[in-house]
Amino acid sequence: MADPAPLGPLSVAESPEAKFREFLEIRGEKLTEPRRVLVRHIFDSHKHFDADELVADLRTAGRQVSRSTVYRTLRLLVEANLLRELRLTNRTAYEHDYGYPSHDHLHCTECNAVVEFRNDAITQLRESVSREHGFRPVGHRFIITGICPACTRARSPRRRLDLI
Ligand SMILES: [Zn+2]
Ligand SMILES: [Zn+2]
């Protein structure tokens, strides 16, 4: 799933690797070599990926990390707030949370494209609804599912003829 990430990264004081090492140390665990390889690989570029895509990606890059290590490390990275889990209609995707601005998504259920956007009205709504209920908001999930423009065009040949 190659999709553009129009939002720029935030500057952060610590590398994801250092953050993860600290998180693991607190739990009495170590940043093992496979975990280090994974964190570096994942934080090389911002995209939305699922576990299977990551496994395939690592294989292409010639990196030997077992599937179970990938799954377990993804869970740990979510717990450490380095990655964010994105529950899409048909699968669970991951993306950078640490060092990346908060945003929301559109998900095309035909081609699986994920588009990022920011909209202040959503943040304001979150604040006002939380205030009403005496909540202190720390996050939200908002995903618009539907059909992207390319898939809409591909679906309706009649409309394409109308344009000619
Ligand atoms: Zn699409
Ligand atoms: Zn995103």
C-alpha cells in the first residue's frame, strides 16, 4: 500500500530507537538485534503498513526477522507510543505516532489507499464534547471509509464516456 504522507515529521529530541530502548529497560527487557533492525526499518519512512506487508518488506530488504518477532515488536511499539494502530475495515495497519503530527484518515475500501488529512474542526469537536462530559481527551479515532476518486472513475465507465 504505497500512499503519500503529506504531513512533515516533527523534530524530536530522542531517536525512536533510544525511546524504545528506554521503554524496554523499564520493563526489564532488552533492545535485541532483531528489534533494533525492526525499529530502524520502520522509522526509515512514514507510511501505513500492516504486519504482513512489513514481513514482506523486510524479506525484500534482505533482513532476517521472524514473523513472531515482527508481531510481538509491533505490539510493543504501540504500547511504547512509538506506533499508532489503525483499525481499518479489513485489517490493522500501523504508522508512526512518535515524531509525527496528529491527523485523521480516509480509507478506500476498494484499493486500500489511506489518505491523511488534518482538520481543526475535528479537534474542536473533540474538545467541546469532552468538556461537556468532563473528560480529559488524550486522543481519538476518526476514519472516513469510502471509494477514492480513481476507484470511482474505474467503476463507472459510463460517466467516463459522458466526459468525452
Ligand atoms: Zn481506491
Ligand atoms: Zn496516517
